[in-house]
Amino acid sequence: MLKILVCVSGGGTNLQAVIDAIKQGLITNAEIVRVISNNRNAYALKRATDAGIDAVCISPKDYADREQFHAQFLNAVNEKNPDLIVLAGFMVVLPQEMIQRYRNRIINIHPSLIPSFCGKGFYGLIVHEKVLERGVKVTGATVHFVDEGTDTGPIILQKAVMIEDDDTPEILQKRVMEQAEWKILPQAINLIANEKIHVDGNIVKRTE
Ligand code: GAR
């Protein structure tokens, strides 16, 4: 049974998609052992407790500096000895030590087709604003492993979503979530839980 730890900062709809997929048997051989938020008011924390999952808040506001925050955050992660860490709308840059320790065991959902509209400064609604400003006709979402860069790790799954004429950033964000994120995040977790993929350099391959 794959032990999953989910990190969140906001609404937690991706977390909910994972909780539901486990309940429905769309993800097998996996359980969520803890949800960590950096934001005390994150609705995602309520979603976790409602589902009977251990939920903790580690807020940088409660610590004197970044180093202390990172130490407490890492403690809360390591305590559960997770097999997989899922960043589901987690707006905190991870400590380097964590990336090294959990190499190819941390995945992130990003609301665009990487390598477009990603990297520093591209998160949440801003991604969809930039997509509409540029006038692209297709966007989507990406699940990838996390490495030292911002959105640069090996890509696991992507799904395209069409832009429509009257899209606003909010409308587009919702469509990308519904059509892409809530589908490919559970799918990627299920592939990992059932050992269907492996990383070869910067490329994710299907395991025979
Ligand atoms: C999602 O759209 C996710 O892709 C995005 O934040 C949102 C969180 O929503 N993540 C990033 O932008 C990471 N760079 P949620 O809390 O409802 O899952």
C-alpha cells in the first residue's frame, strides 16, 4: 500500500479528486496518510478532516525564519515516512533537502501544458491570465515529478483543454480543473501506486 502525503495551500479540489478516486477504486494500492497545509485557513484542511485524514498546518508565520519553518515542515513530512508526496496546489518552494531525500517521489500538478506557461511566477489563476493574454488556442494541465527547478522535472501525464471565445481566467481555470487536473492527478497516482511507470533520466517511461 503506497503511503501518500498531500501538501496543499488553498481550496483543495485536487485533494478532493484524489480522496474520491481512492474511494471509488480509481486509485488502488494507495492511502493518504497526512495532509499538510502552510495556510491555516485552507479549505483543503477541512476536506481532509471530513474524510478522516490526519491534517496539519505548518505555517511560516509561526516561525522566526525560513530555516525553522523548513525544519518543522520536513519533520511533519518525515514523521509519516511517505512513499509519495503530492503537491496539490502547494504554493511553497520546497526545501532542497526534501527534494534530494524524496527524489522521484514528489509529484506536482500544474495548470498548463509544460513547458508553456510555467516556471517562476506562474501559479494558480495567473497561469490562465497569461494563457488568455497570449491568445493560445489550447492549454491544459501537467503532472510531473519535482526536481530542483521550477516545473522542470520529468513529465508523467498531460491533458489538453481547448480555449473558448468568451473565456475569463476564472472560467478557464475551472475548465482546466474539470477536464484535465482532476483526471490526470488521480491517474498519475494510480500509475505510481501500481508500479506502472519509472523514470529514465528526464523521461518517464511505462514499466513493462
Ligand atoms: C490548481 O489549479 C493547481 O494546478 C494549481 O493551483 C490550483 C490549486 O487548486 N497549482 C499551481 O499553480 C502550481 N504551480 P486546488 O487547491 O483547488 O486543488
